[in-house]
Amino acid sequence: MAQVLEFKLPDLGEGLTEAEIVRWLVEVGDVVAVDQPVVEVETAKAMVEVPCPYGGVVTARFGEEGTELPVGSPLLTVAVGAPTSGEETEGSGNVLVGYGTGAPPARRRRVRPTAGATTPPGPHTRTRPAHQPADEHPGAQAREPGPARDHIVAAVRADGPVPVISPLVRRLARENGLDLRTLVGSGPDGLILRSDVEHALRSAGTLVRQLETPLAPHTPEPTPAAPAPATAGTRIPLRGIRGTVADKLSRSRREIPDATCWVDADATELLHARRAMNATGGPKISLLALLARICTAALARYPELNSTVDTEAREIVRLDHIHLGFAAQTERGLVVPVVRDAHTRDAESLSAEFARLTEAARTGTLTPADLTGGTFTLNNYGVFGVDGSTPIINHPEAAMLGVGRIVPKPWVYEGELAVRQVVQLSLTFDHRVCDGGTAGGFLRHVADCVEQPAVLLRSL
């Protein structure tokens, strides 16, 4: 006898509580193998392919592409073949950042009524359209398996999930004592929206009487349109990467008393040094890698800027390792990949790691581990053609170095006016971890290394 198992959105780690469905990789009716990726989701950290721990036939999917689901909500159901005598059905046992699969709990099968049998609706019974199968989950895309899969029984729990995605909607109903199972959602596939709950609460007395009375077939009256907002425009949800960036930047501005200092530097000699390195053959050294190497040398001299503040303990925590983040603009928004243990890498190793992480950011394949744990951030906004900026610190770090574009400008060089390659460097720092003298010393050391790369040799 077949068994239908429900696969829920697993814990994706790093404190993530929700994910957006980007692309389904399977259709209802497809046969899937254990640990086969079934859906591609976007979390606040990265794009992730989620593998299914069960093998069998997909009988239902929950959520359209673009839908945001909380961790623990149903993703799909899979009908698996009956185990042989003495065996138990098990999952793959694999772990995806904090979730494991084991023997599934016992499931209840919904008994189909025999032909001609009817059950009068009781209180709070929701009338189901005649075309909807009795065992179909509300809001799910489901169908009976075809003849080639007759050994699979498409049975779904009688107490299936309510078609609600937003935790806010559930909370609103719970706080007002409203049973969501009594509502028919106005969203896609019967999805219950916030407006459905608010409408039910506004007309609670009439609504209860209507729900307790079986509804005769009729043509529904059109729902009055909601009043237009005072200011019309396009609304873009702050979710996924964009939502996380918004939350983090807001928290940084709210908690960190930041200050910024800047200086212009002559980068002509640094560019000459890079050309000399790349003329010797072998892997190319990027300018970002040289700037990163200068950063790690400056942080070794001024460790106050490689720290974080423990607000509860009222302590400054100086960190032993330098995990260097760098800002990368992608089609999905700003991300900050992290080069781990940057202080132990040479220019060639840094170039290779920057290239790997940049390509992963471009293709959306960065993992949560690639995007967390940074201790200092390097922001090369010069790629946007601007000279300067006042960066917002990447909370909970203590500082960020900004690098503008390198452009030819008039400059006094060895007592003579000359055209040199000039760059503006800016440092935004947490004033709790140090004062202006330390921040200025750090920035001046960076500028000295940019102007005279030989200075960097003293710290290698």
C-alpha cells in the first residue's frame, strides 16, 4: 500500500525564517529520486536548490513561483511505494543546514465517501466546489497519478494545511479568534489574504451565520473594490535579498555612531606595480586583490577596526581573524561575499578568491556561508564611475573602506605639477571602537601603501 509523505521547507540555516520560490524543478506527477532537487528558492542570503528526502511520485505542490514561504510550511507531497515486510520507510538522512530526515510520522488517510453517500455540513464547514477532489489540499496543485503509477495511492491528510502563507495573516486571525478554515481565500488557488481576514472580522456576525448555513449554488456577487490609496504608484515588496539589505542598513544606522574621513591618494605607482606583476606571466593579479592586501596590512597595525561591539556586555571584541567582505552589485541586489582568512592570503590567492565569489554572485549561487562572518568590508564603488561616498557600515562590523574611481588629475609630484592617477579613499568607522586618531592613522597607512607600494613590504 502506498503512503503519501509531506516535505516541508527545511531550515536553511543562518537564522533564515523564510524563502521565496524562484523556480519549480518538478511537476505534479513527476517521479523523483531521493535527494533530487525539486525547487529553487531564494533566501535573504542566496539562491538554494532544495533536495527532496523522499523518492516517489509528486502528488501536490504548494506555492506558485514568486510566493514567499516560512520555514516549516509544506513544499510538496510525494507518494511512495509500500515498504516490504519488516522494513520501515525512511528519508535520505541527509542534512541541509540544520534539518535531517528520519522515519516519517504516521499519517492518516482520508476515506472517500462511497457513491451516493453524503455528509451534511456542520458548523464552520466550508463548502467545496463540485470540481475539487475530496482529498485535495487547499491551494495546492495536485492530480491523481496516471495509469503508469497505479501502485501509488494519492492520499493526503484530512487535516491538511490551511492555504495561508503570511505569518501576519495567521497572527491576525489567531489574535481575533477567527478560524481560518472557515474562510475561502480570494487569492490564487484559494490563498487566504490579509484582506480576507479583515473583511471577515469587519462583518463577523453575518459571516458566522452564513458559514453555518450550507450554501446553495449561486452566482457570487462581485466584491466591492477596495478604495484606492491616496498616492498611486508601484509597490515593490522588501523581501529576499533586498529586504535583508534594508533591515541590515537600517539597523546599522540605528545602532552604530559612525563617522567618516577621507583622503585623495596618487595611485600611479600602484598601477605600475600591478602591470609589472602581470607582465611576469602566471595568473593575473587584480587591483581589488592589491587593495585587499593593503587593507589586511593596515588592520594588522590598527586592530581596533577589525572588531565588533557586544552591546549587552558593553565590551569591544577584537577579532583574531580577518574575514574580508567586498560589496558586489547583482541583478538581485547588493550582496557582500566574504573572503575568509584574508590575512593569510597573498595577492594571487586573493585574486582567485575574488574571481570565484564574484562569479558566484553573478550567477546567484553564493551559499549562506559565503555571505556571513565578515569582520571588515572593502567597497569599490569606483566601478560605478563615482569619486567618493560615505558607506554605511555592514553591521555588526566596525568599519568599511570605500574606494572611488581612479582617474587622471593634476597633482604635485616631486615638486612639479603633473597628471597622475588619483583615487579618493574613504573610511567609515564605528566611533565606539576608536577615535579619529586611530581611524586617520589607518586611512593614512592605506594611502601611503597606494602611493608607494614599497611601504607594504614592511608589513609582509
